[in-house]
Amino acid sequence: MTRHPLDRPVWSALTTRQRGFAVGDELARRYDPEVGPFAAVDTDDPAHLARVGTLVAEHGPVVFLQRGEIPVPPGTTVRLAGPGVQLVLDRLAAVPTTVEPELLGLADVPEMIALARLTEPGPFEARTTELGGFLGIRVGGRLIAMAGERMQPEGFAEVSGVCTHPDHRGRGYGAMLSAAVADRILARGETPFLHAYAGNHGAIALYERLGFALRTPIEILAVAPA
């Protein structure tokens, strides 16, 4: 049976549209460490997992996201392991827009990194912004909310990096930006998807209101050099 490309979205992305960001080979691949920590293998046999261990030793910690159990690669130690969910957009709901998001560019990267460091929306490195078009909201000239794209397997794009400054939460900015990013993905003829920790019920409920629906449970595993 053919595996769905979102069952191992990191592998699907790094062997197709985002291969230019990949470090590794046909056994195991990860994003360039300056882009992100995500890694994957095509199959969980000893040779593939051993190659992951080498990538971790050479380039630092990695995070796996995939459907089904994730074996711990040799030569690594577990930093985090737990359940997550993968949601795929069914039909985008109408979201009231109280402020017009702007497309963020190279000049905005320092502010984007600072906002991500403050709010911790997930892994966000110096070159994460190169993965996809980020949209932001400014108040008084200051970047206070953003969202963008991360993994891009063929035909799909992940909504990611959704965050709002603590002083500006509760105003619907996260919903507005997530919907705007998803709408841009749909306009390209692709399917938006995203990931969340299974216990993050607030975020999951927000995404469901936008029209996302559960596709599959996933496992999350973060490992570092032993």
C-alpha cells in the first residue's frame, strides 16, 4: 500500500520541493540546522536509523514527526517524546479581518526571530523564514503577530510559526493570520495542514473553527547526541 505523503511529512518535503534545504542522503535527511531541526527516514530499518545518529552527531539535535511509533536512533538520547495530531484543512471558514496582514521579508527577520523567541511557537531558527511566505501584523510599527509556512511536500504546505505577543493576545490575530496563510496555500492549489501537541486543546479548537480536521494522530520525538 502506498504511504500517504503526510505520514512522514519531513521526508516527503526534503525529498521533493524542499530538497535544497536538506542535509543527508537517501538513508536519512534533516533540514539544515539554521533552517530547522526536523529529520526523517524513509523506513525504520537499522541502516537508516544509524544514519540519523550520524546526522545528529554531526549537526545537532533533531525532531521527528510521523505517523506511528518512532524508534530512537542509535547514538542519541531522548529529549522529548509524546503524542501529537495532524490536521488538514477541509473548508476554510470565514474569519473577520480587523487589520490587514503584511507580507514579511528579509528586513523583518530580526523582529520575527525575537517574537518567536518570546512566544515559542515551535522550532524557529535563523533561516526558518526562508521556508515559506510569512505574514505579520504590526501595531505602532512593532511586529506583534505572525504566521507562515514550514514543510512543503508535493501538493501540501504546513501552516506554522503562529504566534502573538503576550500583550496583544485575545484579539483574534492568530486566527486571522492562520486563515490568511491557509488561503494563500489554497490559492496555489495546495492543501494546508498543521501539527499540534495532542494536549494543546486550545490551539486544536482554534484550528477546528478555521475548518481544519483531524487527519491522523502523530508521534513527536526529539533526540540529541548521547
